[in-house]
Amino acid sequence: MFRWLFLNESALAPAEHAAWKISTLRILLVSGFILEAWVALHSSFRAVERGAYEILLTVISLYALKSVAIWGSRKYPRFSAALLLLNIYGIASAISIFTRDPELAKLGYLLVYITPILARIFFHSGLALILMLLNTIPYISVISGYSHSLEGHHPIPDAEIYIHTLFYFFFNICLPLAVFRILYALDATLVQYQDTSGALQVSHAQYQEVFENAGTALLLTDAYGQILQANQQANHLLGRNPQTDSELALFGWLSLDESFKLSQADEVAGLRTSAYRTRDGKLVALDNISQTSTEHYIVALRDVSGLHKMQHALKASIERQDYLSSHDALTNLPNRDMLRQFLQQKLENLSTDQVTALVSFRLNSVRQANQQYGAHTGDVLLRRFADELTQVLPKNCFCARLRSIVFSFVIDQLHSPADVVQFVDQIREAMPRELMVNGELLLVQFSAGIAVLRPEDKDPDELIRRSEVALDTSRRGSDQNVTLFDEHDANQIRRNVEIEVGILNGLKAGEFHLMYQPKVDRDGRIAGVEALIRWISPTLGKVAPSEFIPMAERSGLVRQVSNFVIEQSCSQIRAWLDEFGHSPVVAINLAVSDIARPDLISLIDDTCARFRIATSYLELEITETGLIANEQQSIEHLNVLKNRGFGIAIDDFGTGYSSLSKLSHFPAHTVKIDRSFVAQIGYNRKSEMIVKAIVSLAEILACNTIAEGVENESQEQFLKEVGCQYFQGYLYYRPMDLDGMRTLLSQPGLNLSADQMVAERMLKTGNTAA
């Protein structure tokens, strides 16, 4: 019962009436229903006794009205409250109507004066005001003396007792109980408010603590960007003093004009963040923006000044890396890759009405500058040359450093290849002949190669290759030459490259072998053999020594070739000694660069010792040109080799244009007359006189003479007449393979004059080693 009357404030949803209103309504209805029961019953009995059935009907109607109000308070509190007001007006009307005493009837109107308060409690102020106005009617009736008693109606018996009893119950019990309930609710609300206020203060303090010490700069703004609150970090970041600065607009502190987008990797939660510049120059990003339930916004700021610097440095580094990957570090010109890209664009948009060409310059004087002044001088010369070249070229001309000393540029809008050659000549004429580098005046010598773009060209590398082929042809012709690409030159250079690559692979694969051409004395006896290297390549076929030996010398592979010849010669001498008990002297040819090798002596000594052969079985042939090219070191090495018993022969004598004074210092045992002079015997009187002079000079130098390329008897007869001692050529023997040499050395009664030749050599050197 009491639980039904005194509802818990939390029992109803916030959208419905407050619980205390329903509880107050029920207290008024129930207390009135119970307390007024005696009056209702007593008045009903008296009315029946007197036959005043209208009183009985009125009482029953009012009680029925109150009963319906009590029943409806469960689900329809507003409807029940309306019935309560109607019940009060009904009781007041019944008192005023059924009471004959006017003064007593006026008391009934006192009840209606409480209705505005009840209307405000259970409804709203508007209804309360309406009832206040409505209550002026009974008030005017009372003060005007108007009587509401109706003639013909029975008066309520004991009306005075009933009226005072009703007033007593209503104003002394019902209404105070309702007020007590309201005050109780107000007290509970006050307590709850105090608790909520205390919790709110604690929450606010915690919020302030979190807001101030969140570890990030936070702002609270309204929908227009006005700053409502900012923590210390945000104020510091913005350079704002909340005590003195009146500017509240957030973007009054951030400059939109200098804003920029951060990188995509720095986006936060899908929000494309921007950085804005503050008044004191810092860069600030709106890191996060969150909307609150009160249409305010929490804005998180972040100082990205350091990040921007890092990004700027990273961007600069990437740009620098990209630049370095596409440009030459020494000259700052585009490199080969960038040249390829440019040429690819040209090939894709090649005009058939105009001629486009790739021109390559090779700075030939760099090596001389490096040798004379050091590598740093060569680098400076390259930079100066690049600067001069870019200055004389047209502004729209693409120029690149193709490789170490080669520069390439692209020219177009010309009408014919002849115009290209003329243009290149003009560029060459405009280039300086000398450059001042580190206080030294250096020559500028360069060759030029031109490759014209063809309509069928698709690959920029092929165009570059053609320009380099033309450049190589130009360099071999003259340092100051200009060459337009030629297919024959390209094929020759391509073969040279194949030979250069094939030499090293061929040595490893066993494609090289030695053949031996005997030498004879005046009586036709074997006086020795010359080891001749031969190469049969699976891809190139037979490659002549005149073709691959110069390539080996230019590429630096001649050392490996000489090592092979020395190794194979010593091995074969050992094999012949083991098989026949004797071996001819084997002459091997040394290249120009071999004479200056610091390991030459140790190499020959070690190889002879490893195969257990005497030094007298080896003869070293050196060209006259090689002796002159490395004069001082040649003399030192040859003296050591001569003293150790090795034979020394000057090959191709008469073709090196050396002076007699120089030849007199070379420690040679033998002079070989070049085949070019022998071939002219019987046809050219001057050549015959040269041969005779060489023989005489050899006698003066205490050297033996060997004539190369003897092919007929008339040549042999002349050579014998002038005193030549040994002969070599097709007239006697052709170069032999191992089987041919085995057959020759195994002949019964073979008479070798090699022993006599070695004895003469040892007698001259004072070496008696076997």
C-alpha cells in the first residue's frame, strides 16, 4: 500500500511525470477518499431518511469520480489529476448548492482556491493561470452576497458539521500530507543535487587535471572556432596568453596563407591533416577534431615543426639521390641512364623531315694530364672540358657524360648528315685548344664520333653503341678527327670486342696451342725452333696472331698469353728431353709490356726450375720497338737473363728505327732480319744493301744472324754470300704441330746444331751451365 503511494523517484522514465507528482496525486485522492467516507455515508443516510435523493446522487457521483481518479492514477496520472480538480469543483458546488445558510454556503468556495496550486503541480503554469481567472467567479459571488442555494432542493442536514469536517480533513490532513510528500521529494532532490554537484566538482577537477596534463595540446571551441578553453600546452604552442590576449578565434592564431599539406603517411584516422604557421613561426597540425554532445569541438594540436624539417630534409635527400642517380657526380651533367631516357623520347617522336644525331666526344688528353700531374688534375680537366662544352653548345642541346672521358650530346633540326658534320666541326673550332688547370696550361685534344638516328631505330643503346664505334674509329685515325658511323668499322670493332672477351675464356678452355717452326744453319741442320701461338675458337674460328696479339696488348691480357707460352714451352722441352734425350732450343716471343714486368725474371726462373730444364734451352725474342719503348728496364732485365744463360734475340731487326748507339747497349746474342727485307732480295737493291748492313752490324755486335721468311733458293744463296748464319722459312720447314715435331726429332741420325749454337752463346757470356 505504502509502496504504491510513495513511489521511488527512479521508477519512471525521464520522459514521464516525476514520481513524486504521481505519489502526491495518489496521497490526495486516497486520503480524501478514506477521510471523507464518514461524511459521505452519514450524509447519504440522512438524505435517504428525508427523501433528499439528489443529495444521495451527488455524493455517489462525487465518490465515483474520485474512485475513477484513483484507478486511473496507475496509467493515466494526468487524467486522474484532472478528475481530482473536477472533484474539488464538484464538492465546492455541492456545498454552495445544498446549504441554505448563505454564510455557510460561502465556505464551499474556499475549496476551489486550492485548484491553481494543484494545476501547477500536476499540469503547467498556463492551466494554473486559467483556474486563477476562473476562481474569480466564486470570489465575486461571495463578496457580492449572491446566494447559490436553489429553491426546491433539500438542504444538506448537518451541513455545518460536514463542511467543517471536510475542511478539517482536506486542509489539516490531505493537503499537508501532499505538501509533506512534495517537500520530501524536494529534500531528496536537494540531497541528490548536492551529491551530483559534489561528483560534478570532482569530475570537473579530474577533467581539468586530464585536460591540462593530457600530454598534448587541447582546445575546446564552439562551432565557429571560438576558443572556449585551452590547456597550457595549447596556449604555449599558439603563443597565447589567456590573461591578456583577447583574441578567441582559433584561426586568428593560425595562418591559413602559409598552410600546407602533410605527407600522406602522416594522415590520422583518415583525416588529411594540414599544418598551419603560428604567429611566432611554429608549424602546427590539427591532429584530431572531436565533436561533443553540446555542439562544441575538442581540437588536438601538434607541433610538426620538427617533422616538417625532417620531411624537408628527407625530400631534399630523395631529390639529391634522384639527381645523383641521373647525373654525373664529377661534372653534374646527365649520366648514361638519363641520356638513354632522352634518346628513347627522341626515338618515339622522331621527325622524318629533319636529321637528329648523337655526337660523342672523347677527351684524349686526360691520360697525359694524369700521368704528368696526377689523377686530380685529370678530374679538374674533365670538369673544365664539360663546362666549356656546355657553354658552346646551343641552350636546347642535351649534353651528358656517357662514361669516364666520353661526353655525348644530341643535336636535331638539321637537314642532312653533312650538316651534322659541319655543326660538329663548328663546335670543335669553338672549343679552347688549351685550358689552365692548377696553374698548368693543358692541351685539349679530343676525337668525335657521330651516329645519326634512323627511322627503324628502337633501342637507344644501339644508337649509343654506334656513336662509340664511330668514336673509336675516329680515335684510331687521329686525335682530332671527326667520324660518321660506318658499318664496316662497327663490324671490326665488334669482332675486336669478341676477340678481347674470347682470349681469356680461350686460355681457360684450352683453345690455344703452340706450333713450332724450325731454324736451320748453313748446312741445313736443326739449330732450334720458334714457338708460335695459335688459337682456334669454337665461335670465331681460326684467329691469326696478328689479329689477337695486338688486342691482347691493348686490353692488358698479353701477360696471360705470355704466361701460357712460357709454361707450354718449358713443359714441351721437358717432354722432348724425357722422350728423345735431347731438345732443340725453343725461342719464345715476349710482348713489349712483358719486358717491363717486375715478375718476368722470377717467372722464367721458377718455370724452368719446376720443369727441370737448363736455361740454355730457352731463347727470348724481343722486338726492336719493345727495347726502345722500355730502354732502361729492358737493359736491366736482359742483362740478368743473359747472365743466367737465356738466349736473347732482337726480333724484326731493322724496322724499329733505333740508333746504333742504343743497339750497342742491348745484351743480345742473336739478331733476326725481318722478313720484309728478305722478301725484297732479288727485286730491291736497297733492301739487299740493308740486309748486308744488318749482317755486318751483327758481326760488330758479336751477334748471330737469323733470316726470317726465306722461301726460295735465290734468297738463301744471297744470305749465305753476305754471311748470314741461320735461316728460317718455308724453304726449310713450315710451322709444325706436336706430331710433326715428334716425327722430326725421332729421325735416325738427326744432327742438331743447337748444341754448337748454345756453346757459342755460353762462350760469349762466360756461362758454363749445362
